[in-house]
Amino acid sequence: MEEKFALEMENLVKVFPGVKALDKVSLKVRPGTVHALMGENGAGKSTLMKCLFGMYKKDEGIIKIHGKEIHFMNSKDALENGVSMIHQELFNIPERTVSQNLWLGREPLNKFRLIDHEKMVKESKDVLKKVEFNFNPNSKMTSLSISQQQGCEIAKAVSYNASIVVMDEPSSSLTSNEVEHLFKIIRSLREKNVAIIYISHKMEEIFEIADEITVMRDGHSIGTYPCCDLDRDQLVSLMVGRELTQRYPPRESKIGEVCLKVDNLTSSSDRSFKDISFQLRRGEILGFGGLVGAQRTELVESIFGLRKIASGTVEVHGKLFEKTTPGKSIDAGIGFITEDRRSSGIIPLLDITANTTIASLKKYKNKMGFLKHEELRKKAKQYNDDLRTKTPTMETTIRNLSGGNQQKVIVSRWLMTLPEILIMDEPTRGIDVGAKYEIYMLMAELVKQGKAIIMVSSEMPELIGMSDRIMVMCAGKNAGILENKDINQENVMQLAAKFL
């Protein structure tokens, strides 16, 4: 008896100017299974799924859903034919409410053919209740955290009652508790015979939830394997084409004098952080741990000058920082890698050179005040080459890069400013295992040179593996600072729930 598949993709080819993103890629997914799609950034995973979802038009190949060949012209076609997708980058409308985002383009209408807002809110409550997300449907998306916005995307995908659900890095902004919640939803969908394609760079998740794994590398499909037949090292080797013997690099830095001192810092917002104090030393990676809502991002954004401070002081290299602005922070040698790459990191319509150099323009002016364009281009290329950013040219528009390569451009941007202090908010979100190690190596090299790093991370292994000390926040307060010998998962979690 011939085996039936929910999805069959045969010999797909997709070419962009200067690069062959997909080269005869094939994928078969069974109904009622979780099929992991793995590969480094730029391997073609998201491109393949966008061809399925009607966002890109394939150049060659065949796509079949439940045995029937399809040709989706756009994502609306895909949704109407039982395919939904949670995208790696959030595509919500910030100034609209949760319910308006959930039902965008398919709003319920009353007898006068006008939007039935009351029914839309009620149905939103039903959908959110179904996936156990406790959001107010009338809240604006801007009032939600990144993880809550991701939760809305998950609820939206489930609301279509699709037979195939693509999840592209769905847990990139979620804490460990929220990931367990996501897995509960996935298992529920699997029991209903839904086929789930799961893209993630988090190995622990893949081995916990996946039934089968297809590995891609440089636009090719390497093979499909039962999850139980692979271990972590084998999977990494298939993905990167080489062995990675260490998960975190050895550290050789010497902890030096205090370079950043924060005393009793309190946000101007009543619902944010209060009375936060800590010190950062040269040669140190200070990790910031905590659950979603702990106000870690709000704190580092305030230190950099993106948010207002009600009281407290910030000293940089012994000098009191007053009325901090991003410009003053950059001049003082502070760099800031934002958590939300899409909305506040990249400048989507500009090329890689412009995105890399945007924070360093003041350093590259001649005596007449004009920019040294050639020197800027050379430096931008040098930093991106050092990080092995995959791109056809430096003139490529950054929005055409994979998420991980966009992140490398942002890291290059701040390295180009020659920072003494680097704030990294979720620096490896959406980055593959090989690129993660490159970022870790870079961090280790920076602190070896005497630089200092603040790293906000929701990935417990990363937080523990890379930090010299960890300050754990809970409900906007400093719940405690763990020294190296006391750093373990249990101690971090106890402090993370200290004031709850």
C-alpha cells in the first residue's frame, strides 16, 4: 500500500540575484508527525517554507498537499487550503489590538457587511483560551512583550484549523516554561493528525518534540532521518559539514576594574524596574537572567538611553552619566545589540554596508566633514567577513538575508564602533549552532581584550555556559547576583521566582 504524505516537495529550485537559494530540494512530511527542518543560517529552510506558503514563486519543482499538486499564488491561497505558518520574524500590526491582528483579512461581518467587533473579540477569547494564552483581546500589540506577541502568532496559526502548520523559530522569544506550553499545543495538534514542520536551532527542543529530521546545507537537502537515530553531535556534523567539539569556548580573560556602575536605578514607568544596582568589570561577561516580564530588556535599554529613568545613577569609567542618550552612550564606548532584530535592529530597505556603518559614521569623516565612503565600505566588509556573513554582495538589501545573517550584520555594526562595553540582548536568538559558536568565540575574544559584556539571555545553557556572574531579575527587582561557583540552573530559577 502506497504511503500517504501530508506534504511532498520534489526537486524545488529557487534562484535570487547572485545566489541559488534552493537547489533541487525535496521534503516529505507525514500527517500527525512533527518534522524538524534543520540547517545553518542561509541553508534555505525559510526560503523552502516561503515557497510552500506562496510568499515566493518556485523556479522549478513540484509541491503536493495530500497527493494533489498545488500552485499557491500567495499566502491567502495557502491559508485557504489548510497551510498556516508562524514566521521567524513577527509580522503583526503594532498599533492594532490582539483581536484585530488575529482576524486580519478574515474579520467576522454583521448583517450590514460591517466588521462585527463584538463577535471578533469573543472569538479571539475562544482561540486564546484554546491555546491557554491569557491575553486581553483588546490590548494593543505594542503593549505586549516580544514573547507575548509570539504567543499571538501561535494562536493565529492554530485558529486556521490547518492540516499543515509551519513553525519557523516559534520559541525564539519564549522562556523554558513558555516552550513547554508550546510543546503542549504541538502535541495536541499532532493528536489531531496535523502535520507540523518545526524549524529551530535549539537542539534540546528538536530531540524532545520531533519525530523526523530533514537536514539542509547550502540550499541542498542532505537527508531525512528518524529523530531517534541521531544524537546532537551527529546532527551538528550533518548541518555544518564539520564537527564542533565544544559547545562553549574556553575563557582566558582576566577580570579587571569596574567600568560600569549602576546605583538604585528606577524606571520612569511604574510597572518597570526599581532600585537596580550592580557593577560590571573589564574582562567580564555579566549575564542577566529572569523570566519574561522581569524587565531585563527595559533595564538595558534605559542604561543605553532608549528609555527614561526616574532616579538612580549610571557611571561609565568613573564618570557620572546624566540624561543618557544613545548618541552619548556610543561616544562613551557602549554598544547595544537589540532583542528585536526586525523592528529595532535592521534597517530593512538599506544594504549591508549601510546597516553595518550606521553607528560609526562620526568616526569616518575627513577634515571637511565628508564621509570616507571607501574606507567605510572596506571596514564594513572586513567585519562581516570576520563573522562569515553569508551574502552575495555588500550591496544586498539586508531584508533579503536570513535572520541569522542579519544578526551577524548587527553584531558587525557594533564591533565597528570599537565599544569598551557591549550590551547584548538575546544575541543568539534565531541563530544556528555553528553561528552561535562563532558569536561565543567573539565574546570570549572581546573580554580577553579587556572589553566588558552584559548578556541578556533566556536560554539557560547559554546563560550558564557564557557568564562569569549572573544577575537574576524578578518582577523588576534585582533578585540576587550569582558568582561563578554558585551558577547552576536551580539557583537561577529560585531567584527568578523570588518575588512571585
